[in-house]
Amino acid sequence: MKERVFIIGDVHGCYKTLCALIEKLPNKYDEKIIFVGDLIDRGPSSAEVVELIRNANYDVVLGNHEELMIEFLEIEEEYNNWWIKNGGDKAIHSYKQKYNESYKDKMKNDVEWMTNLPVYLEYNLKNDQNRKLVVSHSSINNYWANPKLSKEDIIWNRKVMNPHNIIDVPEIFNVFGHTIFDSPIIRDSFACIDTGAFKGFSGELTAIEFPSMKIYKQEYKD
């Protein structure tokens, strides 16, 4: 693989913001780009975000919002109001706008893709501390030694809210999102890069270059 990669935080349907951020990368769309999940919901353009990422075949891990969309379609639309209340309404509106009467078929097709997303990705690329890169939706360090990693723990846990709760695993550097902070939190063994891309929070999407740890940011764009 290439000597560097770019990991992008929770996009949450902010397509124009994502495109503007990618334009800031040295080789733009031709870079090796990895996403930490939560591609959808809250922002106005979930369908466009998923389309871009699928067409480019970028690496993605499963986020809890993808999990909510999967559950929503599996148990029929009248049940999972939790997804609707957490931005799913905006995702559905995005699909309706883009695909019109065929939007349900396209949602189902994207959900089939989402069900095959890994909960974490492990790379041979290492930083100057000889830590290999691991990308997940939420912090994976506390579960890394467990031979039966729980999907729910990896995509839902909020241990990063207090960084001191995260165990230092010497062999890995974990990049993840899921919990919003005003700016990225970077420690010896991890980086949390969810900076609230969608309108109503900080409105900033973040990417981190590994192994250089250079940060790229893009303010929310309508």
C-alpha cells in the first residue's frame, strides 16, 4: 500500500463539505482515503456521500448510523423511530430527492453494501513509534486484546469522552470518530477525529494523514 493514507471523520451526509475537504488533500480523490463510518444522517446529502464513496471504492468501517439504517430496513420502516430521530429523516429525504420513486430500492442496495462493511480495518502501515494503523468507528483499544471483539462495543462505546479511560495498546495506533469534540484528540495510541461536520455543531469535517499526523479541516458547506 501507499506510504501514507488519509482518514476522514464522521461525514454525516455533508457531501459538499466532504468534497471540499478532499480537494485540500495533496492528490485529492486519488489519495488512499479511509472513512471511520457514520457516512449518513443529519446532513442534507447522505445519498450523494454514499454514492461517491462506493464509486471510488474507498475503505470504510461500519458506523452506528449505518447500523441504525440497516436495522430500519430489516424491520420495516414503521418501527425504528430511533434512527428517524437521530438524522434518519434527513437521510431518507436525501434518497427521495436523488432517486425519486426508486429511492427505496436504492436504499436497500446501499444497505446491502453496508451490511458487509468491517467493524475495523488493520493496516501494515506504521508510524515512527512502530504502531500499525487500525481504523474503527469508536475506540477499539480497550477491546483489542479480546479475541471476540464485540461489534456493539466497537461502534457504540463512548470511552473517549474521558481519554484516560482508553488503554494504551503499544502495537497499534487507532483512528476513530463517533464522539464529537471541537478539535481532534490525539494521544500516543489513538486519534479521535469526529469534529461535528454537520450544521448545528462545530460544523467542521476533519481528516488526518497517517503516519505524519497532519490535520486537514473543512468548515461546513451548504
